[in-house]
Amino acid sequence: MSARQLLSQLLDYVLEQDKDIDPRGFKLSTHKGFIKGKSDLQGLPGVDFDIKVEGDHTWLRIARLEAQSPPVLSDDRWKDVIVVSDDPNGPAPRIDEAVLKQRLTQALQSKPAPESATERQAFEAQFRATVQRLIADYVPLWTAWAEGEKPRRKTISLYGDLFAIKHQLESEETAKPHELVWGIGVAAWKLSYEERTSTSMVDFQYPLLTQAVELALDEKTLAIELRPRAVDPQFEFDAFAACVLPSTADVEKAARDALTRSADRPVNPFDPGSYEHLLKLIAGNLHNKGRFTPDATAFPSPGDDLLISDAWVILARPRSNNYLHEDIERLKGRLGAGVEIPLGPLALVTPPADEAVGYEAVTFRGLSGISGGTGGNGEVRELFFPLPYNHEQVTIVEQLERSNGVAVQGPPGTGKTHTIANIVCHYLATGRKVLVTAKGEQALEVLQSKIPKEVQPLTVALLSGDREGMRQFQSSIEAIIHNVSQLNPEVVREQIRIDHSAIERAHVELSTIDRRVDEIAHSQLSDMEVDGIEMRAQKMAELVLAGAEKHAWFEDELSLDPAHAPPAERR
């Protein structure tokens, strides 16, 4: 079997192993986590949709609003008597009877002369009437404030939820990462799902089109903005495939072809013409009684017939595997076209050789303590590590020179990021390109911070979503262009020659120091004869320390003069 066939079968195996779809999870009413529909967001203050400016399209923008306090009482002397809630959804203002009675008792005690019961009752009635009039005048003001503040607090809560999701997405390094998507065309249907031992009915209520969106924070206004990511929208047909609907594969292929033909008009929840034809195609071909209903005001309910609406929803969910599946399908398509398989994938389907793999030995010089470099006998090359390093890190580079990959494993804090930064700089210095990926943005930020300041303009970090990534990309390109435009080739060549000479001198000095250290170490660790007895310098030092009290009377002053050098050094 050819390598192309083996690789195609390997990709099929990966697809099959990755399929673990439970159709019961496709129901918006039971979704756990962030979920907002059109009715949840429309009319909220500070929430704007479909903002188009040149070179940018923001689907949703949430301003950073501050909560407003309820109106103050006209007479603040009674603020401890009247209980006012700061929550617009809380109870209406009321009189605190306990405080009122306490204030009434204090007022009676402050009167100079005793009063009759009738006068006391009249005073109490007047006292209470004053408070009643005050609260009667205040309640309408508080009610008006509450009605205006309720949608404002919803916006504040929405802002807080999205801000938390943004932080989670940026710092997440878990095995099950999440994503934020904008779903279009919420559909509902009752599906028959066959499990191992039984058959059950499943309520499907989910958008058929989902577009991954990115969260960005406006640096000036601190508003949160949602934009579509630079990836194609996905068709959510996994539940149909899990329920073994016979027409699923054909309908999905037809929908994808239609999406490709309308690539000049990207899917947009605010442009019905960009997605209605896709939803109608799915409704008419997936089920003989399927129908599409525009202008939906709410999510449809599951029934025996497929119902597709134009409602949209924003939700956070575990990251979909569709990207992996589509990438694999594209790879299989390239294989079918007869493309040459790169060496990396080819190694996965190439049987191991019976003989040892030969390679040209490479020796990197520059590691102190090892004569001539790392101790090899091969071609001597320079090692461009800007950060401190050890023999293990040099070994990794040596192995990368003769193999397609090296796995380096270690717990946190053992220097993996430090090592990667050194290797990246070494490869850049030797004219190679490096791509670094990670599960979370934080790991890439830490790595980039370890790159020397002089080299950082050469590193293009695609972080914080598409827009921020493009901004950093543009800044890096501008910095590179600026540096290149300022270069004088003759001056640079002369500086390179001077630097090479300085490197050669440094290696000569380092080699001299290494040899001297070796000589001293050899003399100190060699046996010598003292008074007819063979012993090492360490043993001699131990004897001196052990007999310090016995020979304390010895008054001769020792110096660094060669005449006072110990026997180990004079040999």
C-alpha cells in the first residue's frame, strides 16, 4: 500500500476516533453558560448592532456603563427611617417601623412638659403623617428611576459576563477550551436517537449556522466589541449525523457548495440575504415537511416537523471539533490531487528502517567547560543563544539538526519556555523561520517576553483575536521595514566582520580559561607524595583543619608568593 493511501486511512481513523456526539446537548433551553438571544439585547442602553466603518465590521458593541444611584430624599433627616433599595429590581421604598418608633420615642422625650394621652396620640399621628407624605412623594421618583435603571443594569451585567468570558478565553489552557459563537437560523425538531439498547426522542433546538466571534476591548472607551473571526461559518449537522438521518451528508455538501458560491457576500445576522438561501435549502432538503419561517420573535419549539427560523443567538460553548474535521477533509482532498507529501507527515506512514539512520555530526561551540564546544567531532557551528544555557539545551539543538522533531517534557518551572526562547533566537540568527503555537495566549506572551528586546520586532504575535493580531502583525512589519530602510550594507558587513572577529577572540579566551581550569582541577585531584605518603589535595586540607589546634603555635605568615604555594600547585 502506498504512502498516500496509508496517510488517507490514518486521517480517516483520526476522524472516526474524534466523533463522540451526543444529540441531547443541542438544546438552547438547557444550555449551561452564557447565552443571549435577540430579545435579550434589543433596546438595552449602550448596546449597538451592526456597526460598519471602513475596514471594520462590528456585530455587537456594549458600552461600559456605570450604575446610577436612586434619587435622594428631599429631607435627609428621615433617611434612616425610609429604607431605599439600590437594586431597581428590589422592593419599593418602605418605612422601617422599628426606627420610626425609636425616633418617635426620642421626640417625645425631648418635649419639656408631660402630655395627655390624647395629645400624645395627636403628636404621634402628625409625626407618622410627615413620614407618610415624604415616602408618598418619593416612591414615584424611585419607581421612575427603577424603570430606567433596570435595562441599564442588564447592560452592565451583560458587559460583566462578556468581560469574564474574554478573560477566560485569553488565559485558558485547559484540555477542553471554549469559544464564543454567533448562531444564525435557530431550528427545532424532534429526532429519533438509537442508543446501544434503546431508542429515545431527542429535542433539537440549535442554530444551523455558527460563526466564531472574537471579543475585543476598545482601549479608549473600554467598550466590548464582538466581531466575526476570519474563519468560515460552520454548519451544525452533528446531531443529525448522530441520529443517522440518511440525507445529512448530501444536504451539508449542498449547503457548503452554496456558501462557497456566495463568498462575496459573507454571512451576516443583520443581512437576511446572506443566509436565507442556505436555511431554505436545508429546510427543503433535510425533511419533506421542513419549512423556513422568517421574522421570528422567539426560538421555535421542537416538533415532529423540522422548523427553521431566522432567529439568532450568542453563546459560549466548548470549542467545536469542526475545525479539525474540515482541516482533515482538506488534507484528504490534497492527497487525492496527487500532491507531494511533506517529510513530516510522510514520516508517520513510513516503516522504520532496519539500519541505523546516518547523519552528519554537528558540534556547537560556546558552552564553557567543554573544549571546542559540546564535545562532538562534527562540523563546528556557532550557537546563538542570548539567554544563559546548559548542556541539555545544546543537546536539543543538536538533535533538531538531525531529526524532524524532538519532544521535551518537564513540569512547570523547569525552563522549557527559556529553552524555546533560546532556540527561536538561534534559528532566526541562522536565517530560518519559526512558528510557535500554544493552547493559551498567556504562554505565548511569556515566551515573547523572554525574547531579547532587539529581536522582538522580528516576532509577529497573532494574539488576542484577529483584529489585535493584525495590529501586532502590522506593527512588527513596520518595525522591520524601518530597520531595513536604515541599514547601510557596507557598514553592516563591516560590523558583521568585527563581530565575527570578537566571537573568535572570545572562543580563544574561553578555550584558554577552560584549559587552565582543567589543569588546576587535574593537579588538585591527582595524588602526590607528602613525607613519603601518597594523598590528594582534599586529604591534605582535611589534615590541616584537623590539626589546627595542634599547630597553632606556628607563627610564620603565609602569602600568595609562589614560594608558599602548596605542593599541588608547584608540581
